[in-house]
Amino acid sequence: MSPVRSLTLVLALGLLPGLPAAADCVAGLTAPDPQSFWDVLESADLDACRRRSVQAQLGSLGPGSGDAPDSDRLIIVWQALVDQWDGAAPAAPAPLSELYAALGQRAAAAVQFLRQRGSAGQDFALPSVWAIDFNGNLGAVAGADEQLLAPAIPVRRLLTGACAAEGDACPQAFADGDAVLEHILLANGIGARLGQPTVSGLLDKVAEVNADWDRFLFDSKAMYPWSLWLTDVVNRRRNDYAHRHGLLEPPDTQYFLLHPAPGFGFVHAADDGDQLAPTVYVELLGFNRWRARYLTGVSAIVEYADRAGVEDVSYGALFTFANRYSVGVTAGGGEVGVTLGLDLANLYRDRLQPQIRRIRAGAR
Amino acid sequence: MAQAPHHVYFVHGIGQHSKNWIDDKEPSGPGRSLREELEGAWKLYQDNDRFGAFADQLDLVPLSYDHVFDALYAQWEAEVATLRTHLAAFPDAAAELDPLVRIAEAPANGTADAAFFYTHVLDLLWYWGNSLIQGKIVADVAEQLLTAISEHYGKPGHTFSIVAHSMGTSVVHKVLQALWTQPEYDGRLEAGRSLSAVLKFRLLMQISNTSFVLSADATGHYRTLVKPSSIANRGVCATMANVSNQFDLISETVPFDPPRDEWLDAHSQIDDCYLDILTRRLTAPNVHAITHYFQNPLVHQPFFERVLQRRIPVALKRRALDDFQGSSPAAGFKLLKQQLDSLASRDTSSLPRYVTAAREFIALVRSFDGAAA
């Protein structure tokens, strides 16, 4: 980044000569004693005050970018935190100086990562590393090889120690503690700016997988319970949940077993008036590739129809198109027939037949 | 009113649940909703306005997956309805196909005398026994969870916790394991970075934990990433609470019981990251109900403390516990306890035997519910 751009950004952010002053949420409040120090410092009202202050500071950074957080802006804030804590450490009394030094080191690791991507300290710039836990600590930070990169920082112990060192009441430690907690909250907030694309990206992926499941289960060819069972059994090795990583995605193929369905069949050899008749067919065994565009499935079928002049039962093959429209060819008693699944028959009735009528009327 | 910063996502167990199930009144016992139960408990610790107003601190969000089963059963029912119209013209074929047709339409219709099977057991069997249904449920709950989190992620001081109950504990376990291992996000982060640094839950509370018994991989269950850690960029949560009641056969017959020394890292063993809470009081016939659990201070006290990260004074905790024990004498529900003890001695070494025992347990509880009413 050019010096001019750096200065412009810093001025725009109001970060000269350093971080904005903490909100001083404790102004006007009675300083606590060491026993109640942490409870008071972490009370609901003070917590809310600090959150409002940090929200305003984050707002001054401008909106976060969903895909590419502005590392340049984040580096400036991190560096300001480093300068704040490193600058305060030498002059602070013993417990506080230790705290400031540890916080400064942790923030410096965040700056180093943002400046040199691929360094070992990548997680220092992310929010979990800046979250105080139930024991009042910022947790230790582990590296990729599980060795610790940084020890835990005992924030509560050190701040409470500073209060105890001050006396029965500790107005200075109270104010210092409030400022430290606010700056840790700020670090957590800018860490979340860097983490935001991960959360958004993960949500996008999860939503995509969930939508695929909806297509597989509800928007493609409907599976009865036993077909759902068969599809699961066939894919069991692939679906072995315990050894997978990430969300299970639906298999590419549905399998059908004894799948009954209504339809309409045409057998030319049947008696007049019986050639086209309602039928019921059962897909004895078949499959459907639900992601395919045109021909999606093939099944072996047995068909039942009540027609005069031909056999009631015939056997054949059924072809499914676009997960829904089925047409089959059957043979029974030496006679060949054509079967349409109900959806295809309805498509013909609702869409094609009116068009055919219009065309014929126009031709006349 | 300022937005509540502590978001808690609740995932239900077996049975029928509305979309806003945390506001539905529990049909047995005191008849309060889960939200009412928590709001009532909150008041016990409000000396000096300690926690602030409930609505200013806690955002309770129900997540649900009943709609997956409802949609599936409705689909079968619709397919069968169309088929039946056609079958009316083919009595011979209709007779042959009748067994299949009845199987397909049964889940949506149920029968009065087998209603419990269709509202409880069938969902469990589909979830446990069919990886496709399980995959859809896990993806659906994962999307609900991340969508809700995304609304507040990055807001300063906003935290995220999860409370799961019964079968929901298994769902949550699989959701978290899937999210933490999803290969896709490697493209968004530097290689080797754990999702823990980006998103870590403050509390994961597993009530009546069935994640182990419903796991297809018993030997590997405790080697998943779903564990707490006090190391900032490790673990899915800072605190994990495993909650059970000694009379709750759903969780006690095959309990979640990780080997602590191997399961937790050394820091987390020291730092009290894992709470194993076993309650012993029976204050209502339905010992398995989530509201029954939260009535007990041994459950709601750590819930408030760990979500808000503020300690309740020992004196207040003691007083609440004494009041609770005083209002629910140990001799209460004596006959029910005797029968529950008898059930507890049953063999539950396989899932079918576990399901049988669970059915009898719930039937027993329901019979006492009816008597109490």
C-alpha cells in the first residue's frame, strides 16, 4: 500500500494518533473492590456499553466485504492495537504490564499473518482467538502441528490482580479493565471480518447440498419407502457416514423396486373402444438418474389393463424422461402396446391436445 | 430494545413439534413451554439485576426437522391417492398391490392404536436406518443453523450456543462433524486452518444424549471433532455439557461416556470444559421431556452461567437447589421410579432391544401422565 493511501485510510478511519478512545463505560460508576471487580466489570450494562462502542468503531471501517475482506484496513486496526498495548506495557504496574505485553504479542502475530499470508500465525487474526472464556482467559493458540503457538492469557486474573494491588477500591484498574475488554472486543470484531467469507461460503455450500436433497427426494421421481430403502442399500458403501468428511450429498441414481403407478395404454389389437384404456403398471426393477436432462430412467414393468380382445397382463420396458414423464413398450399375448405414465398422459391432455386442436382448427 | 447478544439454537428430539416448538406448552407436568421454563428459572438469580432482562440477553431460536418426515409421508400419501383412483378399476391388481399401498400410506395416516409408533418410533427408525433421510435432515438443520448464525456473525459481543435434546443430539453431532470437515471451505481458508478459529460455539448442551447409541460407528464416535476445547482455535465449543437423568432410559441405557484422558486435550481437562451432569429427581412423569430437565437447577444454572459467562453466587445457587428439592420430595412418583428401575435392568445391547425398551419406557411414562392428569 502506498504511503499516501495508508495515510488517507488512517485519517478516514480517525485512527491517528491511535485507536479511538474507549467509550469509558465506567465513567461515573463507583469503583468496585477486588472481590466484586470481575462481576462488576462483566455486568450486563457495561457489556452492552462496550458492544455499542465497538459496533460504532466497526461501522467506521465501512461495510465488510462478503468475499474479500479488506486486509489493508484490518492491518491498520491490528497495528493500532499492537501500538496501544506495546506502548502501555512498559509504564503499567506489574499485572497490567504483563497483560498488555501478552495482548500486544498476540495482535502482532495477527499483523504478521495479514502481511505475509501463509505464515504459521494464521489464526491470530480470527475471532475465536479473541474470545474470553468462562475462566476469564483468552485461550491458548495451537498451530497446524498441534504444538502451542501462544499460551493462554489470564485476562481476569491479571486485571483482578491490578485491582487488588490498587487497594480496597480500584478506580484506575476499573477504567483500565474496561478499556482492555473493549479493545479485546474490537479485536474479536475485526477478526470476524476476516472470518465472514468462510461462514458465507460454508452457508452457500450447505444450501446447495440441501437444495440437491430436496430435488432428489421431492422434485424428481417419487420413491416409495421400499425404493428409498433399496437406493440406500445400493449406495451404502458410498454413504458410510462415519468415514466421510463433510455433508453427505444425494447419490446420482435412484433405484425402484415394485413401484406401482397409474397410466394409460394403447394396444392397437384390442377391440374398438378398448384400444386406449387406463392401466396400472408396476416397475419391477429400475433406476432413474435424477440429475440427467432428458432420458433419466429405465425400468422393467408388468402392466395390468382390462381390455377386450387382448391379454390383461403384459410385460415390457418403461423409459422415464425429465424425472417425470414415462413411456413404455409392452407385449402380452403376442400383442404390442404403448403405455404412458399419468404425468405424460396429463401433459398430453392439458398442453398438447389443445395445441393440436388449435392447429387443426386453423388448418380448416 | 437492544438486540439480545447470546443466541441459543434448540434442536428437538423425536415426537411431533411445531416450527416454534420452544413456545409450545409441554402437555405433561406443570404444562409450561421451554421458553417459560427458562424465563422462570432466570428470575431466581436476578438479585441486583445480575443478568439484566431475559429478552435483552438471550435470543432463543428453535430449529426443527419434522418437516422432512412430514413432506416424505405426504408425498407417499399423495402418490397412493392417485394410484387408488386408478386401482378402483382393477380389483384383482388392487388386491395384489394392497400390502404395498398400505405400507406407503400408513405413516401419513397412522392408526389410533399405533399412533405413538407413527409419531415417534418411525421417525427414529428412518433417521437411524436410512442414510438418505439422515443426510437430508443433517443438511437441512445445518442450513437452518448457519442461516441463523449468519444474521448475527460479526456483531460485537454476539455469541452462539446450541442445546439439543434426545434424537436432536445425534443430529447436532452429525451437523457439527460435517461442518467442521466440509472440504469445500478449504477453498476459502488457508490450508490446514480449523473452522474453530472462525466459528466456535460457547456452549453445546446435549440433553438426553443419544448421539452415541444412534451412531453407526461406535468405535469411532469419540474420535470425531465434536468435543470442547479451551484452546482457542480447537474444538467445536468452549464448553460441552452432557445432561441425563438417572430415570431417563433414552439416554441412560447406552450413555454418552467418552474416555476423558484420550478425548480431551490436556488443557481442556484442567479447564473444566466438559460438564457431565446426572440429575436424580423426578418432578413430573415425563422424565425425558426437555422442560423437565430445565426445571432442575443442576441443569439451568450451568446453562445460564456458560451462555452468559457470568457466575451465579454460590448462595443463590444453593437456595435455588434447596427450594427445588423441597418442592419435589424424593418420595414423589415412588411407583413410577420402581417401574423405571425395573426397565433399566433390561438388556439393551442392540438397537432393536434399545428401541423396544425405549418404547416401553415412554409408554410407562405416558400411563403415569394420564393418571396424574
